[in-house]
Amino acid sequence: MSAHNIPKPTLGRLPTYLNYLRTIAPETKTISATAIAKALGLGEVQVRKDLGAVSGEGRPRVGYVTGELIASLEEQLGTNAKCKAVIVGAGKLGRALLDYEGFSDYGIEIAAAFDINADMWQSSQSGKHIYGMDSFPGFCQVQDVKIGIITVPKEAAQEVCDLMVKNNISAIWSFAPTSLHVPQGVVLQEENLALSLAHLYKQI
């Protein structure tokens, strides 16, 4: 099944399965949906349904071959085909994301960051470049950037979003605390860190 046809909640759980399976391989040759569900604190029926969407049914009394299941998850998540992303907004959050190495485990390379005040920084702690906004269009074209990450103040977020769309970025991950508008065909995911923390607090 294509990733485009997998339900969004299922797609959101696939990295969790992949991360867990990578931690137990190669010692564990086979694993059941029951064992995965127990390890991750998920419902067995849900796990079977999720894995069935990417790898078919497990084998009776055997379950899934761990290596094969990892390969299926990696294929669905595109971890073997690097997708380039850029960040606009090189403040503390932007630079933290720029230096985070975990994205590469899921096929995403943060190629560079851009900022209106780029003269303040030449590179991040990991050595990745931070450019001025005038370099943004050319960089996106040459590097074939597919994902844009927004870490600017909310007042500038829509303008940055529009610039990303104009430069053929097809998926946008925004950390600006405001609602953005994108044309049909552009994927938008919005994160509100303060709201997420408040939601967590209310569950205590």
C-alpha cells in the first residue's frame, strides 16, 4: 500500500514501530504483533491493523520476520531515499532543529537554514550553513528541497509559508503559533509547543 493511501493515524505510528524494531534487531529474528503491542503499550488489534497496511499479515505461530518488517516500514517511510528540508528562522529553536541528527534516521536531511539576520551567524554548532533570505530561492531550486520548516515569529509565518510554496516546497512543518493557509496539494503540519505542553499539564 502506498503511503498516500495509509490512514494518517497509522502513518504517524509507523516511526514508533520502526524505532522499536531497530532496537531489538538483529537479536530477535521474528516477532509477533502481540509482543510489539505489549512493548509499546498499544492495543494488539491496532498493531495488527497498522502492520497489515504495510507488510501484510504475520505468519501463524511465527509472526513477522523482523528484518523484513523493518524493510517494509523503511520503504513506506522513505528512510532510504533522502529528502532535503530547509529551515527558515535561525533562532534557538531553528538552530536546535538544524543540528538535530535524528531526522536522518527517517530519510530527511536538513540541508540548511535561512534567516533575515543571517549576518549574525555563519554556521550552526554542527557546521551546517545559515544563509540570508536572498539565497533561499536559488538554494531550493538547486537542492530540490521538498520540506520547509518554519520557526519564525507568527507575524512573519504566512509570508514565509507563501515563499516556500512559491519555490515548489510541497510539505511545510510550522512551529509558529498561528494558523497558516496553503494551496491544495501542499501538506501542512502545525505544531504549537505551548499548547501541547498545556494539554499535557491538564492530564496530570
